[in-house]
Amino acid sequence: MHKVEAIIKPFKLDEVKDALSALGIQGLTVSEVKGFGRQKGHTELYRGAEYVVDFLPKIKLEIVVADAMVEPVVQAISEAANSGRIGDGKIFVLPLEESIRIRTGERGDSAL
């Protein structure tokens, strides 16, 4: 099993969710986060005053999948979240030792 974490632009969430649903992914966790990468934020004008927005709003997706599904999931996220502009996000793939369904006690792939 692996955990796939993706940081994407908020307006791409529906497209990514639809792409993952098409693969048969039944569960994911979504968090609203803030951060910056190479784009280092931007300046905005508010009531005539200019200020720097260091942390930009992003969406963090967390998906646990069986080993065979890692590459299709990464590919689906990459294609759906790509706008071709700076700040499209990142995908991280981490090995996962165990998963346990609390209600039934199932372990491993069957707990997904």
C-alpha cells in the first residue's frame, strides 16, 4: 500500500475528484491548506494599500491505494490538476505499512 498526497489549486478539486472516481477510488481526504513554492506568493492591492500574500490557498488530497493503483492515481491527478501555469502543485508518494478499518478490524488492502 501507498499513501498519495497531492497539493493542488482549489479550482481543480472537482476535476481531480472526477478523475479519481473514474478509476474506482472510493475514498479520499481533502484539507484546505496554505503554502508556497517557487511562486513565493504575490502582491495584492486592498483599499489603496499594497501588501504581500505569502501563503496561497491550496487543497491537499490524501489517498491510500494498493500498490497496483499508485501509478494510475498519480497519472490521473497529474492530468486533471494540470493548468500549465506555475503553482499547479506537487504529488508525493509514501510507502504505508498498515491500514486498519476501525469498524470491522480488517487490515491491509481489504481495509481500503
